[in-house]
Amino acid sequence: MRLLSSNGDVPSALKLALETNDPQACFHLARHYEAQNNTRDAIVYYSKSQRLHHAIRLAKENGYDQEVMTMSLQSSKPIMVQSAAYFERKGKFDKAVSLFMRGGNKKKAMELAMRHKIPIDDFPTEAVADNPDDHETM
């Protein structure tokens, strides 16, 4: 895969990545697309390679907020919290509250929700019920 994409045989590399659905093949294709400034395809193939942090990084850098939100919801809690901070900086507080809540920073989610009058009812209760011993929400 790396050899195909570095030699410029992107159609063969793409075919190989699609046929095998191999995460490494998709990752190398994504890196190739990123180097070529083909951001949309790079994001797609970083996602397929299960390297969501790379896909989210690119989406943030290019202002693709819907992609940031969608991929963050599929990511680990630390990535959710990082994306929540990104949305907070952009003033998209509803998205920030949702990701802080799901990412485990319930205290920050509640503070933002109260400050910006965002109803907590709009967010999943399982995020609060995940850890009943979490004293951050008290």
C-alpha cells in the first residue's frame, strides 16, 4: 500500500484499501490524501483506519464541525472532552455540553449548560448514570 501510494498509483492503492478494508492500508491512503491537501478523502480514510483522532484533527483544522461532532461521539472520552473544548471556544455550547457530558466531565457540562441556559433534558441521562459515585455532579 505504502509503495503504491508513494509511487503515485493512487487508484491501485485505493482499490486495495477498499477491497481489504485493512486499517493500515486505509491509514496510508489517508496520509497520502492529507499530503496532497485532499482533506475530505483524508478524513474518510483516517476514519476507516480507526484513527479518529487524526480525522478529527483535520476536521477541526478545516472547520468541518459536523464531522468533528459525529466522529467525536464515536471516540474515546478524552477525545470527546478535547472536542468539547473546541466547540466551547467556537461558541457552540450545545455541542460542547453534549460532549463534556458524554466524555465524563459532567461538572463542566453542567456549568456550561447553566451559564448558557441549555436544558440538560436535551442530553442523555445515561451519561449521568454512568458513574453514580461521580462526585463532580454534586
